[in-house]
Amino acid sequence: MLSETLLRQLSKSMSAAPCASTESEACRDDSAALTLKFVAITAILVAGITGIAIPLVGKKRSFLGTDSNLFVAAKAFAAGVILATGFVHMLPDGSSNLTNPCLPEYPWSKFPFSGFVTMFAALMTLVADFAGTQFYERKQENKKKSGLSDKLGRDGSLDSVSESGVLPVDRVGVNGSKDGNHKAFFGDEEGGGIHIVGMHAHATSHQGHSHPPRDVDKAREGLVVDVSTSNHDDFGHGHGHGHSIRFGRGDDESAGRHAVVSQVLELGIISHSVIIGISLGVSHSPCAIRPLITALSFHQFFEGFALGGCISQAQFKTLSTVVMACFFALTNPVAIAVGIGIASFYNPESPRALIIEGILDCVSAGILVYMSLVDLIAADFLSRRMRCNVRLQIVSYFGLFLGATLMSLLAIWS
């Protein structure tokens, strides 16, 4: 008896039969709707290309580069747009679809599926974020180890580095002398050197001579110190050094982190672009399509800007960058074209369509909310750069709230 009831409810949930139409018959005009759909394809395509191209092309310009204050402030605005897209647009749409009266009362009205799916999507995004970051870090670590062993093994002086990143104390004398006199070792407590462990460098005790304050400060901050370019008179040495030793994993790890962020963010953006594009494509109402053109162009531009910034910071190869940019820019227009093709037989008000769209809306909401809060907003607003620049804080917070507010207001028309 229970199994029969479950099968009956499942059959009703998966039905493609029409349930109800939310479009006003008075506003239905297939010819005008088709014209507006082609306008939407063009406008959204141009907005997407422009948005994602600005940070990718402008990274070579000082005022548009990813390290400029203008870029940080604009990225904060884009993060507000993405956050509002998840909370104000995707989540309510998903909740509305999954609680639609056309769906069977059991189980859709007995459990808050929209919140559950959104939460689960955010948690899975965390897992994907963590796993992807681990993968890139290990990849960079292995590449660095193999490259380092090749470089350091040529002169026989530095042929191995332990997995912890500490140079053995019996290795290179950086002054290049063969008799071993006046050697300064990295990792030598008595020789007065610097431990380099992972990304952090710590100044150790010095006996007989001292390092310049600027190099010690760099070491404490985890920055690379190039011994070959230091002023060795400050060390108490009057002779030249024969080796240049440079260690630093910060850039590689940062690039790997941005690679993961850009890929997961693109997944969230693409999933809701498909849903919105198909919904617009199957619509027969010019009254519904007109406001969507402006809303989608606006948020496609700023989503593209945020995604382009992450891709630019990830330092992908040119081919990978172009593929990701094109994939983002083309997804929504292609989805609209697909919607136009299936408009004659696809019913967005059928129980099956409501469930599929509702679940995908909630998944997109979970991904976008997580990515905007954790990888875009927190990553920038909790950084040392932001904490040390009051003007940048003010402009960035203003941009964040402005972007979230404007995107939220667009929900009135879309």
C-alpha cells in the first residue's frame, strides 16, 4: 500500500502534462516575443563578453590590473551582484517552483526542499573548493620539487630539499668558497641564517654578523629574499656570493586557489544561466521578456567581471582562459536559443519542469551564495591590503552594498 502511494506521488511529480499557465493571454504575442528573444541574445552576449573581457584584457594596464584598487572596488560591486542573484533571484524562484500547487502535496509541501537543497549545494561547494585547492597545491608542490631538484643538482651544492621545505644545514655556502670558510647557511642556527619552512620564513639567532633589517622583515613576512642582490657589507662580509637562492610558494598557491575559485564560480553561474535562458526562450509573453533583457544583461556583465577577475588571477594558459571566457559568454544566449527551439512543446508549468527548475535554481543559489561570501567577499575584505587602506575599505563596502541593492531591485521587474 505504501509503495503504491509512493509510486503514485512520483508519477504525479514526473508528469509533463500542463498544470496551469502563469502567462497572461492578453500579453501573449509570439511574433513580438520572438523578436525580443533575438534582442535578448544579442544584448546578453555583448554584456557577457564585455564584462569578462575587461579584467582579462585590462590586466596589462596599471589602472585595470588585478592588483589595482579600482579592480578591487569593482570586484566588490560584482560580488554584491552575485550575492543578490543567489539570495533574491535564484532561491525564491526555486522555493516557488518546489512549493507550487501543481505538485503533489506529499512530499513537496511536507518538507522545505528549497532550503535543504541550497544548504546541501553550499556544503558540496565547500567540499569541491577544498578538494580542488588540495589538488592544485599538490600539483604545484610536485612540480616545484621536480624543478628544484633538477636546478639544484647541477652544481652538486644543492641537490635535495626535505619535504618540509627546510634546506639541510650541510649544504651550500652562499659565498661560493671551496674551503668552507665564512659560510652562511639557510637553516643553520649557529651560522646565523633563515629557516625557510613552507611559505613562512623566520629569522634565527645570529652570531658574528647580522642581516639587514629590510631582509629580516621580508623573511618574517614570508617574502622571498634574494641573497645575490643583498648588500653584503651590511652582513659583515667583504666578498661576493656565488649563489642566488630564491624560494617562494605564495604566487603558485595563490594562482591555484584562484583556479579553483574561477572554475567553481563558473559552474554556479552557468547552471543558473541555463535555467534563466531556457525560461526566457520558451516564454510567449513580451511583457515578461522586456524586463528580463535589462536584468540579465546587467547581471551577466558583472558576473562576467567577477569571473574574469578570478580567471585573470588564476594565471591560466591562453587557451584555457579563452575557453572559459567563451563558455561563460555563450551559455545564456545558447540556452535562450534552445528555449526558442523547444517552445512549441515544452511546458514550464508541468510538474516535471517545476521540480527540475526548482532544484537547479536552489543548487545555483547555494553555489553563488557560498562563492560570493567565502571566495569573493571574505577573501578580499579580510585581507591585509583591505585592513591597511581605509579609503579602499570605504569604496569597497559602498560598492558591495550598491551592487547587492541594485541587483535586488531588479527582482521587481524580473
